[in-house]
Amino acid sequence: MIKMIWSISWKNIWRNKTRSMVVIIAVLLGLFGGTTAVGIMAGWIEQRIDAAIYNEISHIQIHDPEYMNNEEIQFTIKDYEKVKNVLDTLNGIKAYSARAKSFVMVQSDWAASGLMIKAVDKEDEKQVSFIYKYLIEGEYFEKDSKIPSIIIGSKAAEELKLLNFQVTAEKLTSLNPTIYPEILVDKLKKAGETRFRKEKEFKEALSKVLSSKEMAEFGPALIKHFSFYRLGAKLTITMTDTTGNVMPTVFRVMGIYKTSNAMFDATTAFVTVKSWRDETGFKPDKIHEIAIICINNEKAFEVANVLKNTFPALSILTWKEISPDLGYISEMMKIIDLIYVGIIMFALAFGIINTMLMSVLERAKELGMLMAIGMNKKRVFSMIMLESIFLTFTGAFAGMVVSAIILTILAKTGINFSMWAEGFEAIGYSAMVYPVVTLRNYLDITGLVILTGLIASLWPARKALKLNPAEALRTE
């Protein structure tokens, strides 16, 4: 009898194929929308955490406690050699880099700005930071010169007026002819080769030779194409030496990096620890910060606890303690995911209720006949419930397959939100996001869809139970 009810329920959902397909497609789209939203938000959070750890803060940082109060240059890590020996033997640590740090005033020939200088060993730093991979101009301390090298962020370069704009013959010839028509190139030649230090001024110069339509279509891309950084420019850095004296020194810009965090790019610069010691007189054991990378994010907490017990006099912070917003936003996103999926499920429930109610009302005579010939109310209730389950499960299965295919492709190609890149980068998020959806996500959302179908079918099933067989048989 149970097998027969299952068979009848499956056949019933295909009696009105159009209506059933509408519900199935609605479930499919709802599940796809839910998994895509979850995947995008999870991808953004994962990328932000990885960027923060491998570009900005690392898994663990060690400092002198006094240094954490106001980052004064004289507060270095005590017994650095002893700390170093422990780090060399401690399990779970992948790499570490010792840094000297100082907040300095930097001045170019055109502007001034404040920067946090990190003096690093270039090879050790490569193991804990991916800044060398984010270079958009220049090199990563590849050459030695009389004037020490400095690497600064793209935003810092803009603030120091090192980003210039110029229509050059070389860049004109490199324009893609399939995108930029010849008549446009001829107009650009009339702009001349004047160098501009402000984007606004360069944009005005382009507006004089291009029409408003051409500026709207090609302007942003042309401004980016004709921009360049003044590598090799000298920066005067005002720093404090070991005696507390303020002293100016000159560094040469040999590299520009750009990450997904505009604030970090605007405030952080890198020099070699050798050049820093030469200028400040700091000894090799005078270190302000040790940045540690562990084998994974969770291992960092275990390693940090060991280090805290070993060196109770030092400040040892994990990535969540250094940047608590990363932990908060990860938890907050889980709640937002539930709310978003819940809204989708709530809307989906009304579609299922509507479809099943229509099905029950259209089949009132049929259901009355089944009850008249001996089918009890429990089996009628089970049949209606099974129809809803089959309907939602079919849509959920189709949605899961479609979602898996599309999101697998998007996880490799990424989704480009370049239109809002400036806003995303201002808060530290990349404009290119790679969705991340786990098997657990698929199972959880599919389970929610089926649960929604079950709950939504209770009303129609209850409606069927209230049918009076005698009255139902007289229904036309």
C-alpha cells in the first residue's frame, strides 16, 4: 500500500505538467540564488582573510608590549635570539620574518605623506607576505644601488604625485585597433605629449580633442592606458635614529604594489633591513615585530598559546586579535546567509502552497471518491505530503546540479565587479570574487528547500483532510 501511495503521488505531480514545472523552476532558481549568494559572500570573506593574513598582518605577530601602546622606535623585542631559536623548532610554523618598523614622513618633489615603513629581509618576507606578487611597476629589491630602494603602494604613489598621465607615441601604437578606431587615435595625437600629474587635468585635456560620446565610451580606459608611475623618483624620508634625533634620508622608488586594500596601499612601504640599519644605526637584534605564518589559519591559535606560555612578557597576538573585524564579519556573514536564504524560502513556500491548494481543490471529487472507497485520512494526508516532497525535491536536485556546474565555472573564472572596484578596495575587498561553496552548503540549502516544501504542504494536506466524501463526490 505504501509503495502504491508513493507511485500515485509521483504520477500526480505530472498530471498538470505546466503548473508543476513552474514550481520546479521556482525551486531551481531559489536554490541557485541562495547558493550563489552564499558562495559570493563566502568567497569575499575567504579572500579578505587570506589577503589580510598574507599581505598585511600574518597569522601571529610578536612585539614588545610597550611598542603596542604608541609604536615608538625604541621598544624592540627583548631576547630576540631566544625567541628566534624557539620559532625555528616549534611545530606548526611555516615561516617567519623579523621586521623593524617606524612611522615616518615622506616627501617627493611634489607632495608629502605619512607612511609606516617596514624594514625587512627580502627573502624572509617573501615567505610571509605576497607583496612581491602584487608589484604593478618596478622590481622587488632585485638590484643594489648607492641610494637605498623603497617599495610603496599605488595609493601612496598617487598621494605623492608619482602617478602621471601622458599621451606618448609608444602608448598610442599599443592601442588595440579592434577596440579603438583609427579616427580616435588621430584625435589623441592632437592632445600632444604634455605630462599631467592630476587625473582631472588629463581628463580635461582629452575632453578637448574627443567628443562627449567618445569620452563616455573610451575615456576611463584611455586614462588608465596613458597613466604611469615615476619609478626611480627620490623620496626624502624623515625618520628618528637610535639616539632620538630626527634625520632626513633619501630613498629611491624602485617598485609599486597594489593590493585589494586601498588603505594598506596608502600607508605601508617596504625597505630592506640592511638599508634601514645603515640609516638608523639599529643593531641586527633590534626588532620591532616578528610576523609568523602557520600551516593553516586554525593552527595559529594553537601556536600562539604555546608562545604566550613560553614568553609571557611579550605581546603575542593572533590574526583575530590583531584584526577582530575579520572574525566578526565572518560570523556576521553566516547570519546574513541564513537571512537571505530564509527570505528566498519564505517566498518559495507561497508558490508551493498556491500550487498544492489548486491541486487539492481541482481534485476534490477524486479525493472524495478515494476516501469513500476506503482510503483513510492518514493516507490521503501522506499522499499530498509526498506530492509536495517530490515536487520540491525534483526542483532542489535540478537546482543543485545547475548551481554546481555554474559555480564551479565561476570559481575558476571569477566574477568581476570592477564597476564598484574603488568602493570595494576602500574597505579592503577585491573587485574580483571567486565564489566558494562547499558540499555542506549544498546539502544545507537543499535540506532547507525540502523542509520548506514539507511545511508549505501542511495547509493543502489539511485542506484535503477536511473534505467531506459525500459533498466532494457531488463536486463538478
